[in-house]
Amino acid sequence: MNKKILIIDYKVGNHQSLENALTFLRYDFLVSHKKEDIKKAHVCILPGVGAFGEAMKNIHELGILDVLSEQVLVNKKPILGICLGMQIMADSSEEKGFHKGLGWIEGKMQKLDEKKNIRVPHVGWNNLKIVKKNPLFKKTEENTNFYFDHSYHFVCDKPYIAAEILYGDKIVAAVQKDNIFGVQFHPEKSQNNGLKLFRSFFNYL
């Protein structure tokens, strides 16, 4: 693959597992938050672990909100959000107050409902129910498991849902809108299943 892959470093979380996965797959990539690198990239990955509010604060302080939105919404550059990177694609989050997100996919982040007799945060492996096979799950079998680590989940309209899991109730595991993709789980920590997802995504481009 000759396309330029950019891992957007907006100062949330450790990217090492993601870098290891892409290196194993022999993809060339760059880790940066520079505007010129965002513009030059053919595809971006928005990773992240931590708090929604801090993530959005960092994006504003780095001065990359406008260039990100231009590249994704106007130039239709493909982007994959992972965990927190997917969450901030929503309109808003109720995590530690109210926070505005990027607003790329209509929806909001809500805390997992502990009344459903589930542990919060949700940490561990869960099987996917695939709603949209292409492009993220082209190589993924039904009920394949992926690794999750989160306390909030994406509440959005059905047309944007690419995969779900059952965790107390049905919750969104992946979203898809045009050139915008997001997964709540960590493919970079999901062993061979995660590698298959990356191959499917990058082969689609």
C-alpha cells in the first residue's frame, strides 16, 4: 500500500500498540498532529484513551479542529476513529459534564447503564454482531470477538451503526458514515481479528 497513513497524535493515550500492529502489517505511517501532515495524508487514524473533554480540549489547543473537519467533511478523506477517537466523532458526551464533540456523526456518548447488571467500565472481549460487512468487516466472521475498554457508548441512529455487541443491552461497537469510520473496541489489541480489520479498511481505500 502506497497511501500515506497518519496516526493523529492529539496527546491522549499511548499509540505503541497501534504502531506495532501497522508495522507488523508492513504499512508505512507517520505519527503527527501538524496541519501540513494532516493535509498530505491519504488516510487518518484517530486513536485515543482517556476522557472526552480532555481530548476535545487538546484538539482545540493544538489548533487542528478546522483542518481536521475540512479534510474529513469537505475533502472526504477516510478516517478511522478507535475507542476515544470514535467517541469524539459524536455531537456530544455526558462524561464529567457536557462536552461538545467533533459532530461528524449525529449522536451522543452516554454512560453504560450499571442497572443492567454489567460492570462499568466494560473491559474484556465481546463478540460482534456485524450490521454492515463492508468495508471494515469484509474479512471478519460473525461473532468474532474484539477487545473493549470503555465506560461510555455511542447512541446514534440506526443507519450509522456498523456493528453491535450485547453488553447488558445492545450497544454500538462500530459506526460508519460515508468516509468516516469508528470502532469502540481496540483492533490493535485484538490480535489476529484486529489485523484483519485493518487489512479490510486499508484495502478498501
